[in-house]
Amino acid sequence: MYIYIYLLIEGVLASLLYQDGKFRKLGEYLLFCFLLFLAILVVFRDGIGADYSTYVMHFQNTSDITKLTASDFLLLEPGYVILSAVLRYLHAPFEMLSFLLLIIIILNFKRVFSSFSTNVALSFFLYVSLFFLSFNFNVIRHGVMVTFVWNACSYWLDNKKACAIILLILGALFHVLSLTFLLIIPICCFSKRYPIYIYVLVLIVSFFIAKYPDLVLQMFDMLLLPFVGTDNRLAFYLSGGHEGELNDVSFSIGLFFNIFVCFISLLCFTDKKRFFLSNMLFVGIVSFLIFNSFGALSQRLASVCYVANIFLVPALISQIRIPKWRFCFFLFAILYGILMFWRDLTKETGYYIPYQFIF
């Protein structure tokens, strides 16, 4: 537990010092140390995360690159399998796979943060608070895919659509959900903002659908089933996933926080990038509601879009002209991040505590 407390303290200090011009350099140094500490936690963990043993098992069961067969690709996407197979050929340990995946994440986010963030330190802290544990310790392939999707977003907004499509395809090599953003990104890039009542209406309809998941199943049966069949992950999650039954519909504080940030952003921002971020967050909220009963399906799609929060919250804070109020809202964002991190850390299904090193 103490290692996570230290992680939070270092992140908060780095974020605070980064805001002050006198201590900016010290803040940047602490941010680097913060990143280095995160890398150590990811690479040298042992048994941390609900999916850790499964990923280790898949790695150990993967043939080396000279002996790959079709059976190696049955359960996991080809990019992850090929990377594992190369490392198996080199007799590298699982920790090397964790390190390379972390490098991919950092390289993707390097451009994303420079493109979308108005406050790198706060955005980075919010990413760690809201997504780090899940993306890097549990849904690892999904976490890698998320960074490819957001890098593709930055290229798309710079009118480099070919590069964006290539990145989405690379993301699909780690998680096929990446391909859905070939449709979602253009939709979110619409330059025209619809009246707010349209967004409200869509949200109300989504709440209604969330209460009646049979509507989603009927739509799937009518529109998609004839094309995709039942032997796929989509059908698997729509039929109840690993537990074989639908989840109870739940609405959390985080959901209402996302709705608040989304609508405030829609009202405050008119520039292309912030409008895109608002739309991405809105798509995440709607997808979370519509697929709320289907567990992993809802969380996988929504979590990609919810990354918009780490850029929208700092952008909203920067709009506050009075320094004292701006600092108060900055502290509120830090507090929210800490609470979300702690909630994720202490949930029973996370398997984050106690932290263990391989040494």
C-alpha cells in the first residue's frame, strides 16, 4: 500500500511545482522521476493485476517466431502474439514484453500530450489517476490500443488521415476495438456543433436504453447478427460475457462527473480540438450507457473515449481568469484524481495490493 501512497505524493508534488514558474524546472524533473517510477512499477511487478497470471501464461505458451502456427493466434491479436514470439525466440523474460509495451505507450502519448494538453503535468497526473492501474496492470493490450487510437486522433485533426488510419490498424494488432474508431473519429470531427438540446435528447434516450438492455440485443440480432454471426467477442459480451448473465445497470459518481465536464466543455469551447475532445467524451458516455448491462463491452469502448477527460479538465481550468479560483479548481481536479485512483486501487477485483516486485 505504501508504494502507491508514495506514487500519489510524487505525482501531486510534480503537478504542483510544474504550475509555478519559479519551480517549473524542479517540477519537470519530478515529472521525469514520476514516469521512471511508473516504469519500474510496471516492468518489475509480480502477480499484480487480475490478468497478470493469464498474460504470463500466454507469453510462456507462445511459440518462438520461427515456430508460430495458427493456434498461437486463436486467443490474442497478432501484434501482441508476434511481439511475444520474437521475445521468446530471444529467450527474453516476460518483463521485457512489459517494458516494450510501456515504450509503445510512451511514444504514442508523447505526441498526444503535445497535441491536446494545455497543462502536461496535470494531464499526466489525471491519466495515472484514472487509467494507469487498469490499462497497465489488467487490460494491457487494451491500454496499448488506447494510445494508438489517441495518436490517430491527433494525426486526423492535423489532416494526416493516412497516418491516422495506419495507427488505428496498428492499434487493432493489439486490440480489434481500435477499428471501431475508423467510424467514431470522423463523427467526432464534425465542425458543426449541434444545439445542446440534441445532446441532452441523445443522453436521455441512452439512459432509457440502459434500463432496457433487451433493446440492444434486438438491434444486434436485426442489424449485425446476419453479418458477424455468433462466434465472436461482441456476441460473447452481449450474451453476458464470462459470467453468462447481464450486469445490473449502475450509475456512478464518475459518470455524472463525465457528463458535467462534457456539457461544460460543449458550452465553453468552439475551437476544433476542444470540440473534438468534447464529442469523444460524449461518445464515451453514450456507449457506456447503451452497453451498461454488458460489462466489459461498455467499459472497453467508453474508457477509450474517457481519456478526453485528462485534456478537457486542464483546458477548462485554464479558462478561469481569477488565479485563486483557478488554483482551487486545480486542487479539486487533483483531489478527484486521488479519489478515483484510490477507488480503483482498493476494489477487490483489482489485485493491486500488496504490491510485489520480481526481485
